Amino acid sequence: MPATAQRRVLLAAPRGYCAGVDRAVIAVEKALEQYGAPIYVRKQIVHNKYVVQTLEKKGAVFVEETEEVPEGSIVVFSAHGVAPSVHDEAERGRLATIDATCPLVTKVHKEAVRFADEDYDILLIGHEGHEEVVGTMGEAPDRIHLVDGPEDVAEVRVRDESKVVWLSQTTLSVDETMATVGRLKERFPALVSPPSDDICYATQNRQVVVKQIAPETDLLIVVGSRNSSNSVRLVEVGLEYGARAAHLVDFADEIDEAWLEGVATVGVTSGASVPEVLVQGVLEWLAARGYEDVQTVRSVEEHLQFSLPKELRRDLRAEAAGKTAGPA
């Protein structure tokens, strides 16, 4: 980097927590306050290492499967949603449940049920094994076919090509999803689109601003965990739109100083499950190395908020009225 080059940071906005993640994390915190530890959580409440570790210190116990939760305990379902069979398992185990599924994921579940009831074959665009995909497919396993990118389209088999609809995992890259949709429409001209865009508003907004800053960015640092689909996509979008290099880190101490060689402009953003404290840690790390000029680049304002799960709302109201119950 020339000695005269000014070091700067382009800080993406919006970044970090979306409304669904904020709701899910607060749900676990409120449950711990309301009912006391332990509160069991099926899977990671959101895909972020720091958030999970922080909640564990407060008394949350994370399990992989519902059967690991002791009978009669309280279990929280993660923001990614679960299949109906998981609700059945909880009922058999006499578990009190708090459903922290993101309302945008719930919308996709309801669409899957409706189209299955109307006898459509449903082409679900998403990544195999992702918790959201597993939950959505569980709503209509006999009608849903997973399409993991454009390369899968040729292998799709449906019963009636005149009754086919596509849905998608909410945290995918917008560009990737539409490329798959385009290929599906070539294969199935009668393909029906969902009544509204399934891609999460937060996923779109974070990708839009990365597209804006990428052409000016020598190095893009995305704060997020490796099992966070939307965080991984931000790295890919940054590279696709012109960033010379891009890396995903959970914490500032994972940044390699060698990445800064010849770098004048660093772009910084974070996935939708990342608390702001982790971004501030990265900014402090960069400032200590001469990147003190931080310029915020904003694409849109976000104001969406979701109410807490109904089980918690009910008991918080009951407590305010002087009587405390437990989640159903």
C-alpha cells in the first residue's frame, strides 16, 4: 500500500441482528428470568457461537434433539423452526414449549401446508441439512422436493408439471435463489411463485449494502459463525461484487494481520444473528492498526419488530396481574 493511501473502514448498515433473531434471543432470556434455569433450547437458538455461549452462562441448556430434554421441562424451539413431528415429540415428553420460530419462517411453513393441501408439488430452494429446510420439509414431506441450487434442477421429478410451486429458505443469497428460480421456470413453464418473496428482508438488506461497498473494498470482514447461512452468503456476495478479499470471523482475534497487507479500505458487516458488540470489537482491532476513519454506508433503515412468543406474553401478563403460570 502506498504511504499516502488513507486507511479507512466502510461500515455496512444495516448489519447484525434482524427482528427474528432479536425476538428469539430475548425469548430465551425472558424465559430464564420468568421460570428460572435450566431452560432447554433445541438446537442453537440462532447460528452464532457468542450468543450460544452467553446464554449457556445464564442457564440455557442446548440440546440436539427433543428427547434429550427431561420430562416436564421447558424447551424453546429455535428461530429456524421445527417440523410438526418435533411438536409431537414435545407433547409425548410432557414438555412445556416456547416456540421462538421467526415469523418469516412460519410464513413459509404455512405456505408449504397450503400448497400441499392444494395438491401442488413444492420445490423448496435451500441447503440440505439446514435446520430451516428440515423444519419446512417436515410440514409436507410427501410433496416437497429440495432444490439445492441451479445444478439440481435437471434432477427434479414432479407428478404434474402444471401444478408446481417454488418456496425458499429465507436466508439464501437473493441472486442465487433467483438463478435457481430462472432455471426452474425453464424446466417447468407453469411454475407458480409464492404470494410474497420468501427471502428474509434482513438477508436482502445486508446483501444490498455489501454490494454497494464491495467495489471499493480491498478486504471485507464479515462477522458471523460458519454455520450461519446468511453470514456465509455475505462473504460470497462481497467477492462476487468486487471485494479483493473477504473473510468470515466470529471474533476480532481471528483476523489475520497478513490480510491487511496492501489494504487501504476495509469493509465490515455482520450476519443477521450477530450482536453489535462483536462488530465493535472488530472496529477496535482495526483502529489499533491505523484504520480509525470509519464511514457508515447505509442502504435502508430497518424498523421491523416482532412480539415475543405467545407463551411468554401470556405468562408475563399473568405475572403483571399477580399470578404466574408456566408455558403450555
